[in-house]
Amino acid sequence: MAETALLELDRVQAWYGASHVLHGISLRVHQGEVVALVGRNGAGKTTTLRTVMGLMPKAEGRVRFAGSDLLPLAAHRRFHLGLAYVPEDRRIVPGLSVRENLRLGLVAAKAEIDERAAIAEIAETFPRLRERLDQEGVTLSGGEQQMLAIARALIARPRMVLLDEPSEGIMPVLVEEMGVLFRRLRDQGKTLLLVEQNVEWALRLADRAVIIDQGEVVHESSAAALLADKDIQDRYCAV
Ligand SMILES: Nc1ncnc2c1ncn2[C@@H]1O[C@H](COP(=O)(O)OP(=O)(O)OP(=O)(O)O)[C@@H](O)[C@H]1O
Ligand SMILES: [Mg+2]
């Protein structure tokens, strides 16, 4: 693993209106690493991802990605740097086919990638989508829509993907498929920041783990160490 951090948050604070939600989050994700970001409901996990992506009304501190300072950049510019985001609510666009939804991932990243080749590559990685390229995206099952949201994030070959609870509400067979996919992405050198409530599942996939609680980092260790530490899991991750 390279020593330089691909993504680095330094004393990041964020607010929704008058509500101060993040109180100085510092964390690093190295190139090629999978980091699980866990913590109980309302801890600030989604807010941390939204801050990185430029979706918070107010944020302070420093966020660096691949050598660029992100906080001064508009949200769409962050996609162009090779950052991709799979939000919790998936945002599959109604009226568009699976193929057209995938195309949006290329448009958002402004990537100079041949569309046919990119869709063929995605179809190979996601057999469930290959069979349904011309079906309307919102008619897929919940799990298939989550796969489509992940595929749309991957299609422009980003350096890093932020995922917000990808396994939520998905049947076990698809969660297992997703685990295989994430392992493959890790083997290919992709960098992932994975927010999950499904803590054990995430820790089995991740290299490192960060716990946040009430908008602060309260624990950082290898994923294996946290997996073995039920006390800390119970203290900070119990729903
Ligand atoms: N749009 C909003 N306006 C005001 N407060 C918000 C808003 N969204 C979230 N919050 C508050 O910010 C805090 C952090 O929320 P966040 O969604 O980041 O938590 P989370 O760790 O992702 O939780 P969960 O596991 O439930 O998804 C919570 O106290 C929440 O109530
Ligand atoms: Mg959340």
C-alpha cells in the first residue's frame, strides 16, 4: 500500500443550518485501500460522505483528494477528479433505461471514455444488468437498482468510490454478490470508503475501520482488529 493518502480529511466540520453535525473529523484513505466507516444511527457517516462530495450547505476544515483541495470546489468538479459517490437513495432516474442511467455516470465524470466499451465492461462485471440494459431502471428490483447505482459510479473508472450503505434492504444473495464485487474491485486497486450498518460484513471486506460517534472519530484500527473487538462494536456500533 502506498504511503500517500488519496483522500485526507483534516479537522472537518459541517453544519445543517444552525445544527453543528461534524466536530472535527480527521481521517485518511490510502490509494488501494478499502476503509469501512461505521457508527450508530445519526453519528455523521452520511454527512461525512456528503461533505467530501460537496453536498453540505456549510463545511470547514480541509479535504484533499489526489492533491486537490476539495472544499472550495463545486460538487460537479469533484466528480471530474475521479471521485464517485453512491448515495443511500440510489437515484435511479425514472423514464431512463438501465443503459441511459449508466450513460449518466459517464456524463457526470466528463470522462473521455468510449461509451460502448464502457457499457460492455460494466455488462461483463454485472451480469444482472447485462440482461436488462434496455429495461427502465426504476423497474429493477431494489437490489438490482443498487447494483445499477454502483455500476453507474464505476463506469467512468473513478480512482475512488464512496458508498453509503450499499447492502441496506437487499436480499442476502445479492449482498453476497456485492461482497464478491467489492473484493474484486479491491484486487484491481480501487479505493473504497464504505459506510455500513452491516458492520461485520463491511469489516470482512475492509482493510481498515474508522468509527465515528456524534460527529467525531472515536476509533481507528485494522478491520480485523475491530472485527475481533465486540466491546468496541457494542459501544459504538449498536443500532
Ligand atoms: N437535512 C438535515 N437537516 C438537519 N439535520 C440533519 C439533516 N440530515 C442529517 N441531520 C442530522 O445530522 C446528524 C448526522 O446525520 P447523518 O445522516 O450523517 O448520520 P448517519 O451516521 O449517516 O446515520 P444513519 O446510520 O442513520 O444513516 C444527525 O443528528 C441527523 O439528525
Ligand atoms: Mg446515513
